Amino acid sequence: FIVILHASAGLTEEPVAFALVLISSFLISGGLVMRSTVQEHSAFRFAVQLYNTNQNVTEKPFHLNYNVDNLESSNSFSVTHAFCSQFSRGVYAIFGFYDKKSMNTLTSFCGALHTSFITPSYPIDADVQFVIQMRPSLRGAVLSLLTHYKWEKFVYLYDTERGFSILQAIMESAVANNWQVTARSVGSIVDPQEYKRIIEEMDRRQEKRFLIDCEVGRINTILEQVVMLGKNSRGYHYILANLGFANVSLDKVVAGGANITGFQIINPENAIVQQFLQRWDRLDEREFPEAKNTPLKYTSALTHDAILVIAEAFRYLRRQRVDVSRRGSAGDCLANPAVPWSQGIDIERALKMVQVQGMTGNVQFDTFGRRSNYTIDVYEMKTSGPRKIGYWNEFERFVNIMDQQVTNESSSVENRTIVVTTIMEAPYVMYKKNYLHLEGNDRYEGYCVDLASEIAKHVGIKYKLSIVSDGKYGARDPETKTWNGMVGELVYGRADIAVAPLTITLVREEVIDFSKPFMSLGISIMIKKPQKSKPGVFSFLDPLAYEIWMCIVFAYIGVSVVLFLVSRFSPYEWHLDDSDEAKDPQTPPDPPNDFGIFNSLWFSLGAFMQQGCDISPRLVTSSTSITFLHFMVIDLMPWCIYVILFLLLPCVLDLPFFMHPYQYPSFSFPLPSGSMHCIHKITYIHHAGDCKMHRFGFLVFFSILTTLGGLPCFCCIFYFTVISLVYITYLQWKNKEKNGKKKRSILAEAL
């Protein structure tokens, strides 16, 4: 919209006209959405009203009147048409907001026609004339803050709509100081999921420091994705390169423990700001939209100060008796060649010479129309709200006032009560028997209670014991990324100190600071010293499970019975030897059967002991049953290897290695949200799975190999033997490495 501002003074023949152009840029998100400049327009009209009602009685008063024309888009044609329309009416200066599309058009017209342009938009990188920039540059403040925090590796997210001034300065400093900067442009991103993908990519690179150089709306969108991904925990640090730190929604980000630093151009302790806000809160929103209940934007404060600059400049011109009146037609802005206004240089010089105190502090300009001699406050967001940690100016650079605040706070510790969170856990914290008749800290007793009392006496502070409401030590929810228990009390600022039997873990150290441990117990593994004992009578059964031995016994009996029955039914097993032939051919003797029940048992026993036998089956079916021999070879070879393990290397392998999980000593899980809850849970699951694998692995292994025969069977035996020897050698080497012994004769001992 085009705002026409007239300034008339007493008997002045013609009014002085100002054209104040407020151009709304836009974002495309499923349609055309205009960026809101409603509050800035309200602040502009309210500032004009304040000036007209608070005239200086010592000077001849003049009133400011305005007229508004709407400009719905910021393309070059619309801007040109609006500018020329106002210039033809006798425009003296232009106030407004520009974006990347309209900036070159406006600055070109102002430079060619000598018409001053006052803007609260982002500073222009190039040196242009007739442009008065109300917004100060953040380039020096950002570099000073990066140096203060000693950032050498960080991510820089910037908006191309705001120019490349800070980007160029950061890249030059990165080359000079050997910084590792990952720069990403987010100006063209519309889908919030794109921010999510960028943050996830940076997280895979273990980036935890972010410098965000965007407008307030885009910063809020980025921080929403930060909270959703849980990247707002302690260890993350975000610097917001924006002058409206108070306008950013930071409550959810701070709740996770992340550190957030930003800049603020509006000083709430400024008397001008306080007076303006008192009147601003009493305005009618129907006349002044987005007033009263809406927080004041820093761009609205810059708009208010721009009116002060314009009024002060024309006061100066009147005091100097400079004639800036226009008579007749102002001319055509599209004339070739352009005809500049002769008094435009005088107005530009007057605007640059202005020095007033406004809502944004000292308002002063250099020869190029940029803000100079200004101060920017630096804030950090805490759970209790924004806290000023320092300020920056062109002369002192960044000044940290936190050291002074810490000194003042430490001196005032004696005058306030420290909240100490703890948990009911005997013998550390317990209720006294008569605690119902007591109050305050006198209701409790225990080791931690006495420890807190002695510390308070030594330091000289007052404290209050607070039992944690949920009765938990502190763990982080994997879904919401929030902390509970005593750790949550500290993270979210509900307590100052925790005095309790709280285990120091890596996850907790990321969000809170621990003192030196006052006691070491609890998470310790007590192992009984193994006593050497002679092997028992049945110790040869230990390498294999009892189920395997039962299978061997039943297989031995079954094979013997099958061999006996097959030999009885088949005529091939009934035969006569040469020595058994009868002398009388008329009466031949009955042919004997070699595989009676006892011979069958003896034959199977010989196969079991890997010994030979004088008899052998003749029938194909009987020969097939001899595959039991292959089974025994496969079974006894590993058995011999494990006998070596148990006899020669008792320090490497223990018998519980083959035990069933239910045979292990029982133990209970610790308190939920404790430090060892998840560790015990995961460890027990893996332990039970390993035991089941070792128990039933033999059955599966031997069942498969029993069905094999011939050369493949013996190849498997050889492979298994070699692998076992290599594994034994490795375990023995590791054992000697831990004990500091010489690593020699290892393979010999394994064999």
C-alpha cells in the first residue's frame, strides 16, 4: 500500500508530501499468501498520531497527514506504476518495505530521481545513495558472538531474501580462522519436511551447532522440526541471527535443554519503549489491527523510529530555512533522460544528519545511510525466560555481562532458598518415625539428608528438600525426548541441586553436571574366585548335554536291534563257512547267523568305541545301518576336542557356557527409569539367546551331519576340528594378553 504523508506548517503556501510505500512480499504455499505487514501499518499510523498530539511548543508546529493506496504485489510493473503515480503528485521521500524482487526497482528510481527511501527492511550490501536503512546490520555482532563461543565447526542456514552480507563475512572468517562451516540456503524451501531432512543430514554428521539467519516466521518453522526430531536436548546450541529474539517461539525448544542465543534491538528497559507499550496496549484493535494482544515486532519499532527520523529531518530543514517546496508538476518519472529533483539532495543530507533516541536505541546514520553507533542486546533463552547476557556495539564489540551477574547472584545466594531434589531410598533418604509432627527438612533423615545439611553449613546457604513427585531417578522418553525423575527436575529448572544416590551415566551427563561421586557401590560385579578341583568320575559327560548322551544310548540300542532283526529275516546272513560244511552230504547242518542279539550289540559297541570287529554284514540293508559308525565318528571327534577344552583350558571356558538359561542364578530388574534397567534387560535377552543356541546347536549340528556319509562327512569333521583349534588359540592368546604373560607356545597348548 502507498501511504501519502503531508506536512503542513502554519502559513506555508503548499503542503510537503511524503509517499510511504509499504510493499508486502509473498510466499507460495499452495496458493498466493501475502506476508503480513498489518502491525507495521498500525504502528505507522499510531506513530503519526503520537507525533501530531505531542508537538513541541517551542517551535512552530506542523501536522502529518497521510493517504493510503494498496499495492497487492511486489513485481516490477506494480512497483513502477505505484512509484510514478506518487512521484507525479509531488513525492518528497518514500518509506516502505522491500523484498528481493522490488529492491532494485525502488533503489533505481530513488537514485535517478533523487528521492530518499527510508526502509526498515534488511540492509543492502551495496553502497547506494538516497536509501536510509533503519535496520542495523548484524554482521559484526554475529562474528563477535561466534568468536566468543569459540565455534570452529557449525551449520549456517541462511535466507537468500535477506542478502548475502553475513554469508560473505562468515566465509571470509572461515578461511582466515580455519573454521568448518556447512552453509545451506533455505530461502526457497516451502515444505517443512525439507527442513527435517536437512536437520537429519546434519545430525548424521554429528553437527550440534546451528547459526540460523532467517526471518521470524521461517525460524519458528525450523525450530518446530528441531523439537519434533528431538534435537533440542543439552549439547545443541542455536544462534538466531535476527533482531526479534523476543518474537520467536522458544518454549518447547528450551524444554529439552538446548542453548539458544539471539539478538534484540528493542530494550524493554528503555523509557521510550515503556511509554509506547503503555499506550499501545490501550488501543482499539478494530482501528489498529494486531495491537494490544499481539507482541510488538521489531519491524514495528523500526517503523515508529522512522517517523521520528522524518519529523526530525524536516525540523532541521525548517530551522535552516531550506526551501523544499514544489511548485507545479513534478514531472514524469519515466522521462528519458530522467529529471532529478533539485531539493532531493538537501532532504537526503538532512535525513542522514538526524540523531534521535527511539525505541531501537540511538538512531544515527553514516554517509551511506546505514545505522551507526547503535547497540544490540544479546540474549539467551532459559526455562525462566529470556536473559540478557551481554551487548554489542561498534566500539566495544561483544561485552559479556554474565560474569558480573554470576558474581551478583553468588553474593545473593545467602538471601534465597535453594531447592534440593531427592528421592525416597533407604538408607539415603527416609522419613522419621514422627515425621507427621514435623515440618520442612526435619521430616527426613538419612545419609543424603546429613550430606546436604553439612554442605549447606559449609557454604552458608538455605535449602529446601523436595521429594521427586514421580519417584524416579531420571530417564529420557524415547518418543517425546523429555526427562522424568530427578534429572527432569534439574533440566526443566524446577530444582537447583540433586542430592541422591544417582548413578553417573553418559546420557545423563549430556544434560546435567555431576560432582565427584561420594560413594561407589551398587553397579559392581562380584565374582567368586574359582577353586581348582579334580575332575569327577562322570566328568567325561560334561562336554555334551545329557539329551545328546540319551540320544546316543537310544541310537546304540536301536541300531543293534535293527541289525539283529534284519539279519534274522534275510537269508543272506545265514551261511556256512568252509570249516562248517558237514562231512555227510545227506544231513547238512543248519546254517548259523553271525548277528545274534549279543553280536549285534558287540558290533555297535565296537563302532561306538571306534574299534574293529571280526564280523560284518552281508545284506545291503544291514550295511545301511552301519551309517551309525559315521554318526559316532562325527560325534566323538568334537567330544574329544571339548574334553581338551575342559581339561587344559579351564580358565578360558566355563561350564555355565553350556547351561540352560533357567539354570542360571535368578536376579531381579532394578527400578524403572534407573541407570541399569535397560542394560540388564538387553543383557539378559542376549544371554538367554546365547545359552539356547549353545544348548540346541549340538543337536542340530549332529542331526545334519549324521545324514551325510563318506568324504563329505570327514571333510566336515576336519573343518570343525581346524576351526575349534583356531578358536581355542585365540581365546588362550587373549587370556595371556590380559594377564601380561608371554605369547609363546600357544598353539602347542591348544593342541
